[in-house]
Amino acid sequence: DAGGLMVGAFKDAAFEEGAIRLAAGDTLFAFSDGITEAIDRSGDEFGDERLIATVASAHALDVPALVDMVLDRVRQFTGDAPQADDMTALALRYIGPAPANRM
């Protein structure tokens, strides 16, 4: 539920802190607004709902394939419509705690 300004845009910005607990296999998908605000020829945005559905449908993919799939879906959606922003995405998957060293 934490939110605020975009990271890195303002030198003296203050940010709210938040925490989540990840379980083994959970995936974190971070993205720039260029993903959700990508527009098609009709002026419709890709939007949060399409992004959530795309990420949810690809939960079995490894993280590089997940990022590729999201970018491909956005490109399919926008077609040849000109874009005004970058599209940046990062996926991380928590695999769980490291096994204890056995001696």
C-alpha cells in the first residue's frame, strides 16, 4: 500500500516505506509507466488490468521469459502506434532461503 513519487526523478524526494514477505516461488514484477501507459492506434492504454492479467498468465515462465512476454504483449497491443515513453521492466523470483552449510 506504500506509494509516492517515481524513484530517481527528484533529488530530495521522500518515500514511504513498505514491506512484504515473499514465499518461495513468488515473483516481483517492477515496471515503468511506459508499460501501462503504452497506447494503441485508438488511444487506449495497455493499462494495469492487462498488465496484471499478462503477468498472472505467465507465472510458470522463468523471469527473462516473463519480461520478454510482457514486452511482446505490449508491442502487440500498440502495433505501429508511436510511443512517447520508454518501456522498462524487471522481474525477480524469490527461490527461498539458501540451504544451510553442512560440515
